[in-house]
Amino acid sequence: MANHERTARIPGHMPGLDGVRGLAILMVMAVHFVGDATPHNLAERIAVKLGNLGTQGVDLFFVLSGFLITGLLLDSKGRPRFFRNFYARRTLRIFPLYYGVLAALFLVLPLFAHLPPALEDARAHQGWLWSYTANFYIAAKDSWALGYVSHFWSLAIEEHFYLVWPLVVFLVRRSTLERVCVAVIAAGLALRIVLALTGVSELAISVLTPCRVDTLCVGALLAAVARREGGVDLLVPRSGRATVLLGVATVALSAAGNLTQLWLPVLHQIRGTLFALFFGALTLTALQRADRSLLARLFQGPLLRMFGKYSYGLYVYHGVLSYHMLLLHTEDRLGAMLGSHSAGIAAQTVIGVTLSLIVSVISYDLFEKRFLELKKYFESRPAAVPATPAVAAVEQVSDVTG
């Protein structure tokens, strides 16, 4: 039986979090359209290095998912059909696109075309994808063994979280949930350090669910604290300063490791936790008033929010497209046409992002939206509660993924 305690609800829609999601997908796309390029000069090496920093975009997605999912669960706790509504809504949002793409690649496309070797190999091991266990296969192979769809590893981790976390939230009080989150964050960091010191590859550590769930719990912890009485007033006004301090700490730790080359396996894992905390603070800044925070104004602006709206489709489709462009050596072909390899990388990025966005918009409007409309049958309607002015300024995102 669930334990109940008074929990402050946060009503409405939070537009700034759409912008946070938009930043996350832009970071991830930077990895695949810029970071995977082969640099030919110093400027390109810098661009590729910066592009590869976008790998942290997955961590930002995880923190945001933990924050939103936990918030939704806490707000609906104690209402009828708690589990049914949550799982039905997640299924309608996630499964149609995910399984639709798998069906298109592995069942439909082979009927009309000869598959590229990398896609054929992924098809031979497609059971890992259908069962949301691709991350374990990648860890076992210690390589991005699924080619066109290897980026689905992060979707597997999120699905594992969705399966387990509602039960955790249901069984414990909100105050206890905070302690659970802190314990998971500490345990996740400790596990990564132990695995790194015992010789487990960095790739395996980065894709295994137990090693990444702590990042989700950073967001979950913030969601739980925000639902204390006065929790929003406690967290949001301090988030800007926390973002700066955690950003400086992360950069300082990275610089210390690069300069000394000491304890790199340990420092790298600590840096991962600092990134998660940094992204947690950054997420909270998106909830500030736009007229008081430049970051909040950026997150609440139309460009990042537009990318955030279509981020799920962008994540799914851009990985397939970018891998195919990599196999076709698109950057070299465009560079030869434009007379500059740097121009080729830039053109590849613009074309890749544009095509991914076009496909995602079409997919959302013609396919995904049909399923999203069914979510109205699985709504949890909590009783109206008075909100403080600070809470009333915050709006709850109803559509977490994508």
C-alpha cells in the first residue's frame, strides 16, 4: 500500500523545459553530424572536439526525463488508475514511433531493397531492439554493434526507468523518495568507479542501465524537492548560481585530469556526476521568469522550443540518417563539390539537421499525433490545490518524451 504525505503540486505547462529538450537534441545531433567528421586542419579539429561535447546531451535528456516523470508520478499519486494511466500514456507516446521505425527498417524495407551490410547485421540481432535491451548487447560487444540504430541504447535505459520507477514512487513517501534518489546517485557513481578500476571499457560503462540511472535520479530528486511546501521557491531562484558553480567545477575537474593525467578513470566518472548535477541546475533555470534570466529567456524562446517539440522524432530519425551519411562519406563529397572540406562538414550538418527536422515534423503530424490524441482517455485529474505565486508561474509539461 502506498504511503501518503502532503505533496505540493505544480500546475500548468512549463515552456522552458521544451527549450531544455531542444538544447539536448541539438547537442546530440552535433555529435553525429559534426563530431563524427574526420578533421583535416586545426579549425576542423576544434569543431569536431566541440561537436563531441554534445554526447552530454544524452545526460541532459536523462536528467530532464527523471525530473518530468517523477513530477508526473508524484502529482498523480493517490489518484485512481495510477499505474494504468502512466503506462498507457507512455506507451502511446513511445511505442508507435519506436516500433514503427523498427518495422520499417527490418520488415518492410527488405521487401523492396537490398539492405546495407551494417543494417543487415542489425537486422540479424534485432531481438535486442524489439525487447529494449540494445544497450546490453552494445556493452557485451564493446562496440556500436547495431549500426544505424545503435543510438537506441539510450531509449532502452529510459524504458527500464519507466518500468520500475512508478512502483518506487508508489511505495514510498515523497521524503523517503528523496533519500532513495540520493542513494541511487551515490551507488551509480560508486559502481562506475569500481567498473572503471577493474578494466571494464568506457563504452560498456556508458550504456549499462545501472551505470546511468543515477543521472535520471538527479532529475527525480529535484522533482521531489520541488514538491515540498515551498520547494520551488527553494530551488529555482538559486539555480542560476548553482549552474555557474557546477559548470566551473566540471571544467576545473576536466582540466586537472588533462594536466596531471592522474586518476583519470575515477575523475572521469566524478565528472559524469558533476555534469548531471550541472544539467539539473540548468533545467531549473528554465523555470525562472524570462525577464529575469537570459538562460530562461533562451529556453523559453521559439527556436529551442520548436526543436524540443520534435525532439523524440529527431533523436530517432537523425541517428539513422547520420549513420548513412557517414557510410556515404557525405562530408568528403560535399567538400569536393564546394572546394573546401570545412564547407563540406558545415553543409553536411545543415542538410542533416534540416532533413531530420522535416521527417520528424511529418512523422509527428501524420503519425505520432494520432496516438497522442488517445492519451486523453488516460488522464489523471488531481483535485485543484492553491498555489503560491512562484508555483503558479511554473507550468507542467504534459508530454515528456519528444
